[in-house]
Amino acid sequence: MSTSPTLPTGAPASGPQRLGWSLALLALAQLIFSLDLNIVFVALPDIGADLGFPGQTQQLVVSAYVVLAGGFLLLGGRAADLFGRRRVFILALTIYAVSSLAGGLAESPAVIIAARAVQGIGGALLLPSTLSLINTLFEEGPKRNKALAVWGGAGASGLTVGALLGGVLTESFGWPAVFYVNVPLAGAVALAALAVIPRDAQPTEKRKFDLPGALTATGGSTLLVFSLVEGPEMGWTSATVIAAFVAAVVLLVAFAGVEARSKDPLMPFRLFRNRNLSVGMTVTFLYMATFGTLPYFLTVLMQNVHGYSALQTGLAFLVPSVAIATGTQLGERLTTRLGTRTTLIAGFVIGAVGTAILALGFDADATYLTALPGLIISGVGQGIVWTAMWIASSTGVAPNEQGIANGMASTTLNIGNAIGLAILTVIADAGTGGKAGDALREATAAAPRVGVTWVLQLLAGVLAVLLLVRWFLLAGGDILMRPVRCH
């Protein structure tokens, strides 16, 4: 039976040592979450060959996770607020461990897709509960900024570890190992959380769970992400994609109607009056629609153009991931000293410059060294923005609404990535039709097509800067200097 103390909502843990252990566990949970995003990518060819996946359907292993994770984030955030952050955190890790075991044992495409879908639900519970625990255990300001930087650095490390570990495990033990590795990791963190993270306090007010809101929001978000993820694969004029999009719109409109009338809404619309949260959501969307698509295109470049193995691809991601992790720590220092507005704008500018330099490496005959300067500069900029945007999203939010606020920001993060990939992959694939061999290799890395892709990313980055300037001017100053509290 756990002997950890019970704390009132939003109170700090009992002493720096317990806070340090709690942060270590939360950072490790984020490492697991990030690791799982990339670890399966490099194993897809082996999974397809072993289970009889046709090449065009292997992406379902990834899509099943992305769709369910995106659809359940709002529900996961509100569940953390209502049922307890530690409870939801432990439940999410348990779901991760069980679904990972099922994925490793899968002997058919249907089972592994189902396992990945359940993993996605676990991820949707894990991300907002982890963030809300950080934002309630650590007081707003420099202490929370440092905690979010540690959390963000762990996430960046997970991207590297995922790609590298996926390559090592796949080549050494076979593709099931990329699933099995989650079982002891998630299980150990869940058990440790029982002893380290303070117990959830008993609620001081009676609040009802908004079931109609949860059903319409989850259904609408899931179908929206499904249509965006599967559109490039199935075709935008596919009856399935069109039907999913229409149904998503209907459900989300119904969700808005339900929330407007609910006494205890799943997502209180008054939270949008908090400019900090609104800016944070805008930035998470733009970040993932631009910088968040880079790992996909880098993987295509390394494996399809340069012929890297799974292990070589993982090693190639070491440098950009270290750069991102460095940027997350720099982002915390800049935010504390200069404010969030200046830090976000600086991060986007640095990332955009790095991405422009990186475009030079997207050529069939270019070497990894050609892309290296761009990878480093872009990575540092991305890390700066990553830390600052989560600081913005949590500033001025009441402790008992940190879960739903982080669920809202995480949802825009996921949808931004889906929209960005949907648009950019259409552009990227435009010149590859009907080609094979060296012609396909050259077309995949063709300068005009890649140039358009990166120009769009840079334009989106500039748009983000302009929006940030406008939002902050309307807010009347730096958001850390003038937080807006929603109670």
C-alpha cells in the first residue's frame, strides 16, 4: 500500500528531494512517450515482411496510434482534473505496458493495429496527466520553467533513443523487441509513482463528468485526425475520408453546442479568454505543422534516398536530437530572463534559418555533413520553442484546470502535425509518380519540390512570428510578466 503523502490540488510536494524524484519519474514517462513515437518507424519494413503487411498498409501501424492519441487528448486532460492526476498517470502507463506486450505478441496485422490503437489511448492519457502534474507540483515561474525544460529535454532525448533503439532492437532481436521494451519501462515508472508522486487529494467540490461532451469531442477529434492522416494514403476524394471529415465536423459542432449548455463542461470555453493559453495553443499547432514534420522527411531522405539502414538512421538522428535537447534548456533560461514572447520569436527565427540551411542537404548526392549545420541550428531553435510554448500554455491556468488546458494544447499539437504532414506530403510526392530506381531516388530529393516544401515551412514560421507579435501586443505585454488567471 502506498505511503506517499496526500496533497491539496496545486500544492508543492513535501520537500525538494521528493519534488526531484517526482520530476525524474515524469521526465522518464515523457521519454517513454517520445521513444514510442519513433521506435516503430524503423521497424515497419520488418513488421510488414513478417506479418504479411502490403507496403501501402504498413502506415496503419503508425496511423492507429496517431489517430487514437489525437482523438482522446481532451478526454485525457479532463480525466486528470476530475479523477486525479496520479491515478490517470498510472493508468496510462499500465495501458502502455499491456498494449505493448500485446503488440510484441501479435501474429496478424489486425492484432498489431489494435494494440497500437490502445497504445494511442494510453498516450492520450499520459501526456496531459504528466504535464498537469508538473504544472501543479511546481509553482508558476522559474521553478516550473526549469521543470518543463527537464521534461522537454527528456522528450527530445526520446526521439533519438527511439530511432536508435528501434534500429538496434530490430536488427538484433527482431521487430517484437520494439514493443517489449516498453513493458518493463512503463511498469517500473507506474510502480515507482505509487511511492514517489503524492496521492491525489479528495475533491473539494462536486463535479459531474460531461459524458455528452466527452463522446462528441472524442468522436469528432478522432474522425478529424483520421481524415487528415489517411487522406494522403487513401486519396482526398475517397468516400471514407470524405465521410469521416463530414462526421467530424458534425460531431465537433454538436460538441460546441453541448459545451455551451453544460454546467460542468468538458472544455470550458472561458479558458480561451486566457491569452497565454490561446497563444500556447496557436504555437503548438504551428510548431507541429512546420518543425514537427521534419523527422518524417529526414527519415525519407536517409532511408529512401541515401539507403541508410534502420541503425544508421537512428545514429543520424543523434545530432539533431541533442541539438533539440540543448535548445529546451536554453529555452528555459531565455524565458526566465527575457520573457516568453521574446523567447518564442527567437526560437522560431533560429529554427527557420536552420531549416533553410538544412534544405541544402536535400539532394540525392549530398552527404550527411552537408545537412549537419542545418540540423544543429534548426534543432536548437525547435528546442527553444518547445519549452517556451508549454510554459505559455500553463501560465495563468488554475490548478484544477491544468489537465484540460494541457489537453487542449496537446490536441492542437496533434492536429497541427496531421495537417502539416497531409499538406507537405502531397507536395513532396508530386514529382515521384511513375518513377522507379535512380529516377525515383532523384525525384524524391529533387531540389524544386523540396524547395517548395521548405519554403512553405519557412512561411509558416514567419506567420507564427507575426501571430505571436500580434497576440502579445493585444495582451498588453509579456505573458510571464502579466499572467491571466482563470478561476
